[in-house]
Amino acid sequence: MNAIKQRLLTDWHLVRIVRLGIGVMMLVMGIQARDWAMGLFSGFFLYQAITNTGCCGSGGCATPNNWKQTHTVPAPGESITEYEEIK
């Protein structure tokens, strides 16, 4: 229970607040217009704001910060392939 509470109350940034605002605004508009499709679509934004996820999931689109942490050293006898960019 503490993990859920911590996730809801921490790490609020501009994008998360914007998602919450869009979700609430669309939910109110959907209720006023009696449009269930807009209400469901607002649920998408509210879910993202509450759980702090994006379209790709939690950090799914993030790139690794350090190359050495994400890549392993080749085994003995294997070589490292180097690439050269051609413009």
C-alpha cells in the first residue's frame, strides 16, 4: 500500500500535470455532452497521470544513461564490430 501511495504522491512534473488536466477536462466534457467515447479517451490520460506512465510504459522509450552499464564485454575469441557513419 505504501508503494502505491508513494507513486501517487511523488515525481510530479509538468507533463504529468498536463496529462491530469487534459484527462479531467475531457472527462467533464464527456459527461456534459453524454459522450461515452470521450469519457473513455479521458480515462487514458487519467491513467497515465495517476500511474506516471507514458505511451510506451514506465520508461519504455528512455535511452540508457551509460553505455557500459547496458553492454557486456565480449567473450574471449569474439570481436567487437565497429561501424562508421557515411554521410
